[in-house]
Amino acid sequence: MSARLCYLLKKFPRTSETFILNEILAQEALGREIHIISRREPDDEPRHPQLAELQAVVENLPNKRELDPWDILFLGPDPDDVFARVGGVVREGREWGHPRFPSLLTEALWLWHRTRELGIEHVHTHFATDSAVVALLLKLLGGPTYSMTMHAKDIYRSTVNREMFDRLCEQAKFAITVCDANVEYVTEHVGEAARSRLRRLYNGIDLANFQFHTGERDAAHILSVGRLVEKKGFDVLVDAVAILKREDSPLTCDLNVTFVGEGDRRDDIEKQIQSLGLQDTITLTGPQDSDAVRAHMECATVMCAPCLIGEDGNRDALPTVLLEALARGLPCISTPVTGIPEILDHGRAGIIVPERDAQATADALRELLADSERREEIARVGRLRAEKLFDRRETSGILDAWFNEVVTGKGSSCASPA
């Protein structure tokens, strides 16, 4: 059977984008046949064990040096079909002012032929960036329809082209975003037609893989997981740990802190750790797969994600690691950035502190490390929150209904959840 749904992604797989892998696996579990096209070769980094469960074929787009638009136009099947549209697409695309328009159009031309060969009827992308632009061009060339999921950097960064963003939403069959905070922001920044495409769907996680842990935990072990980039706020956490260590109390003398992840701020964070004399307290593990992260969550006392809004507006929308920590019964401390209050139930399923506030972060860490009963209560409420909102069996069923609505042309009774 030919695949009728294609995921068009910049790079697949990516260690930091577990939410995409989770989504595809959940769709396959519902019986959907999927073909994945990665526009670039994936990075050399740890691979999640769940990749072994993937049934979809993963195909890399040919290298851009190997893509000749003239060969595609003249040597491909049925050139008249695409010739009839390409002139209009070029005229429209030139008005967008997109700096990579020629190369993206070349990709779209290649995909026009490839999706016809595969019998693809609909394309789904993640992030309203170049992959979504390629999907839009593919549609304008007479190819399949598309939908997209918007996250954070593609919504909030100061470099976002608002006219292009509006066009991507308007032309999509539906435009998902992952939290109510995003919905509110996008609604204020797009036109009426684009707003009509907007739907909210939380990312889901496999609760069976992140079972509630009731066993013993370390006495004073702080865990933080994420890319070592500005918006994750690791520098704030380093300063908070320094505050705790200066107190020299029995609670913090054996403090153990683990940072899991890699990124362009690693050198700066390492220098900060050294300058504060915390090299024996904070360990940087580098990137690790999901099994290793689950193991860290089993022994840690507290998860701390001091997310913040970057200088360019970039931020987290719905950090997957917080969803996983809730499910695992690991109490969380984070900030009121974007969708995080929705994860932590506005402070009932975790502690929320102001962003960029090392003292408030240290105070919250001290409080949780010292109060086992409070940790147990937060863990219990957090697990219930994960089961209610972030069970991928539920979220995948909603997305499946939306895909069916597009592919079959029948209306869906599944509206965006409140």
C-alpha cells in the first residue's frame, strides 16, 4: 500500500525533538502508513531506542548540489502539469522576499514528483520555517495539501517574517500549536483566514515508558535536561546552585547536580561552573538518549527547568522534559514562560518561579529538597496532570481524526480541546 501521509522535516531523527518521534510512533500505532522525508542529513548524535519501533521509511532529500531544477522540469514525468503552474509560483514567490526561495522551490519541484510516485495525499511539517515553506510551494505546484505544527522559535523570534507566517497558516489545512499561550499570541498576529486554521494540541508522551516512580530517590540531586542554549536558562541554575552551596548547610553540603544536553552555550556554562568553584557539584553529561534520561529521573530529587525568553524572543513552548518528569513523579521547578504554567497547572503540579531569578530558584530548590511531603504531593498531582492532558494515546487520536478529515474529505467531530 502506498503511503498517503508524508512528514516533511528539516532533519530526522533529532535527539532534542522526541515529540516528533513520539507523534509518528503514535500515528503508526493507530494503523497509519507514513513516509518521512528529511530535508537534511541528521546530525551525528545519540539515537533514542524508540527509533527501533519506527515502521516508516525515512528518505533523505538529495543534496542541494545534486538537485537541478532544469532536470526536474524537463526530465520528470508529465512536465506539462508542473510547467502550467511554475511560472505563477515563481511570480508569487518573488514577492515574498524569502532569501532561500530558489533552493526551496527546487526542493518543492523534486517533492512534486516524489509525492506523486508515493501516492502522498497530505504532508505534515513541524515548525513554521523552511520545511513549511517547501510544503506551501509543493501545494501551489499542484501537489498534496499540507498542515503544520508550530512550536516556539518559529512563532516568537524577532526574525520571524510575519507576512510569511500568516501565509503559511492561511494556506494550511490546519495549523496546530502546542499550548494555549501560543494560540493567544498567534491569534493576535495573524489575519482572520489564518486564525480559522488554528488548533491547539498538546504534545503527548508514552506514559507506559514514563511510569510513576515510587522508589527511593537521592537525598539532594537536582536534574536539568535540555539543549545548552540561552532559552533553557542553565546559567540561572548555576547561579542558584552557587547560592545554595554558599549556605553550607547539611541540606546542601552533598548537593549533586546533573545537566543533560549539549549546545552552543556549553563553553560559557563550563567557565561559569569553574569560576564559582562548582566543578565537583555540577556534572555535564552531554546529550543522552531517552533511556538514560529516564534513569536520571528515577534517582533525582528535583527537576529544575529555569526557562527564559531569549534576547531574540526565542523561548520554550511546552518542554517535553517537564511532561516526562510529571509522569515519572519527579517534582518540577520552572518559570511562567509560554506554556509551562499549563504543564504545572499554574503552580499546583510544580513550583513556578520568575524567569532569570537565581535567588527565587534557589529558594524553591531549598524548599523542595527539605520537604519530602511536599515533594510527594507535587509528584502525585503531577502524575494526574500528565494522565489528564499529555497521554499520547489521547492526543494521537485527535491528530488522527484531523488527518482523516483532510485525507477523506469528511468533517471531523474532534475539535481543538479546551
